Amino acid sequence: MKAGFRQSMAWLHTWSGLVVGWLLFAIFLTGTVSYFRPEISLWMRPELQQAVPGARATEVVIAEMQRRAPTAPSWIILMPSERNPVASVFWRDPTATPRGFRQAQLDPRTGGDLAARATSGGDFFYAFHFQLFGLPIPIARWIVSFCAMVMLVSIVSGIVTHRRIFADFFTFRPRKGQRSWLDGHAVLATLALPYHLMITYTGLVTLIALTMPWPILTNFEGNRAAYTAAVFGIDEAVPRAGVATPLTAIAPLVAEAKARWHGGEIGRVLVTNPGDSTATITFQQQDSDRVSVSRRTITFDGTTGAVIATREPDGAADATRGVMYGLHVGRFGGGVMRALFFLSALMGSAMVATGTILWAVKRRQKAGAGAGTRLVEILNVGAIAGLPAAMAVYLLANRLLPVEMAGRTAWEVYCFFIAWAVLLLHPMFRSHRCAWREQLWAGAALLVAVPVVNAVATPGSALPVTLPAGRWDIAGIDLACLAFALLLAGCARMVGRKAAAPRQRRGAAQTVAAE
């Protein structure tokens, strides 16, 4: 019975991982780099890299919005932080196209405009990892949710299947073919096992309103708008009274909010009905100050400065949701914690990759190079080796496409998918080992090209400038590209050595036979 159960778990582990392995790898890898989404976005907007957050940023930005959009129904202000030095402002304008909103990037010290090239920045990777691209968002999120469920099943079944998983953690036998792949897969899975379980489960929780909507439908009688208002603290808009009244002084409100939050910084500001007697000013605390991302807010009367309302995590459900999501995105704990999450997520990506490769190796040994095995091998090369190369192309497009190009943001994304599509097709026309070797070398070359092209196109953000200045937020992107290039080059050399070994053995055998 035990043997049968374990064999069943082994079958479940193998096939569950294979069915969604390639998409799961893409989700994992794009999610991995998303831990440094603000840094990637800043690197891709070199025009903003000299901005510095000011101590009076909230006052300066609100004063600028009073001048710029005094009659707008509301202002949404994303305040600068250590990782994002600019203030992003949004306000409703019925004349604006296509969505009736206008936006701007403001210098937090002066309130002036900061013009930057159009780009999705790191937001593209972040959005791709949970809602893909080009599909209707609900469908994409359902697909990602299904992949996460399968991932959880695969992790649990892998633990059950591998009886000596923790004992074998200390065992790695290199250059042993299938045995080496299995050892590597087990080591990667075990080393960051708590992280893998956490990130998969919390990923499911973040989409629970989609996958398990029945409690919401029951408690809110099918009214999703009421649910959203309760969870996210969205109040109904109050109509303007038509009585012109200036906004109160902002500095005392900032001090009051920080005192209530024990020094916590302001992350977002919402001003409704500015310049009217019904104006309100709402501050939301930064997520980086705490694990939970449950919205902690304080709302002031915009004319008198009196506190109208405060919001803290409301109940166990709200607190649990906030902590689950906070753990998933990993904005807390500073750079060291993000680096640990990044490395753990990188091991998760490698775990998925080694699993799909191991399946192909075992299948070829048992059944030979059939059509199914060949298809898996093609997808392995294009998805695993091709994706990092396509991500490098995305970064290169940011520097090579004309700054004033129409539709520039979309074309950066198109360059990513065009490159990935080419790399998915390439293994069809090459032998398996050649395809691996060529794509790994191509990925390494493209990643090396990122800091080189960056230095030529934008000298102010080149490594010789950013490293002496201590700008690790910018230099880190170039250094990460070089580190990944070395990793891919090492893998390419390893594949090349393995390809050369059989040829040498065949040559030796032919020599002996001739003698």
C-alpha cells in the first residue's frame, strides 16, 4: 500500500510538473526579477535617476497640484521613496484620452515636471507573472491560479515521493547524467522549500477572490463593489458643495500621520474635491514599513485639518489577507530580505527548469527520441534558455528604440515577445544539444550587451559612473546582467563539453577498431 501510494505520488509529481512546467518557469522567473521592480523601472528611465526625495515632498507636490489641477475631482499621488525617487501624480480630466486621466512625474523637491521615456519598466515583468500578456485579465489570472495549484500539488507530492529528500540534500554527484539532474533538482527543492511553499500558497491567496468567490457572494449578497469598498477602504465620493475653500496647511497633517504610525512614511495621498469646502485628504502608509499591506490610512478634513477617520486592519480576515500578500511581494525588511527572497525564487525557477529537463532525459533513455520527447526538448530549450535572452532583449530595446518613438512602451514589449518567439522556433531546426548551446551563448551575449549598450546610450548611468557614486539601485541591474551572463556561459560550456565527450569516445573506438 505504501509503495503504491508513493508511486502514485511520483506519477502525480512528474506529470503535474510537466503539464505547466514551461509556463510555471516563466511565471517564476518574471516574478523573481519583480522583487526589484522599482530598481528596474528606474534603470529603464535614466532621465529620472538624478531625482532626490525631499523632506517636504508632500507639501511641494500638493502645492504643485493646486496650481496644475485646482478643479479636478481628485488627485492621486504616489509619494517618492528610497527605491523610487519621483512623485507620480494622477488626476481626472474628462478631456484626456483614452481613460479620462492625466498623469505626470514630478520632482519632489521643486514640483517641476520630470520628462522620461515611455516604458513599462519593471511593471511589465510584475504584471506578466500573474496575468500574462495579451489575454483577458480574468482568463489569464485563472490560468496562473491553476498553475499555482498544480505547483502546490507538485511540491507536496515531491516531498512524499522523495523519502530521503533531506538526507540527500547533502548529496550531489556531478557528471553523472540523470543522477546529477535528480540530485540538483532535490537540492534546489530542499534548500528553499519553506519559501517555495510560502510563495505558492500566498500566490493562491492573493487570487482567492477569483478562485473561491463564494464567501464574498454570501456575505456581501453578490455585491463585489461593496466587498472592494470594505477590503480596500474605498469610500463613496462626496459631491462638491460649490463653496470655494483653500486647502489647509499640509505640514501639520504629515506630522500627525507619522506620529500615529510611529514614524511610518506616507506612501500614497488621495485628495478629493480640492479647493472646495468638502475637500478631504487621505494618507496611506508605505507598505515597506511593515509585513502586512492592509491599508492603514488616516483621513483629514481638507479645510480644517481635523481627523475624520482612521483605518487599521479590520478583523482577522483583513489582517490575514494583508500579511499573505505582504509575504508574497516581499516589500518589507529592506535590501537583505529582498535579496534572500530573490535567491530563493531563483532556486525555484531552477527547480522547475531541472524538473522538466529531468523528465526529457529519463524519457529519452526509456523510450528514445519519439515525437513527444522531441516536443518536450524543444519547449525546454525555448522556454528555459530562451526566456532570459528575451528579457535581455526587452532591456536592450529600452536603450535602442528612439526616445520619441510613437507607441514606444508597446514596442519594448513586442521586442520581448518577438525575440522569445524566434527562440522558441529555433530548436525545431537544430539538434537538441546544439540548440541548448547556441541559445545559452546567445543569452549570455545579450546579457553582456545590456551594460555595454547602457554605457554607450546613457553614459550617466554606466557602471563607471554609478559604482563610484554608490548608486547600487542602478548599478545592480548591470551587475545582475553580467552575473547571469556568466551563469549562462558556464551552462553553455558544460553543454559543449558533454557534446564533445561522445565524439571523442566514438573517435577513440574507431581508432582501436582500425588498429
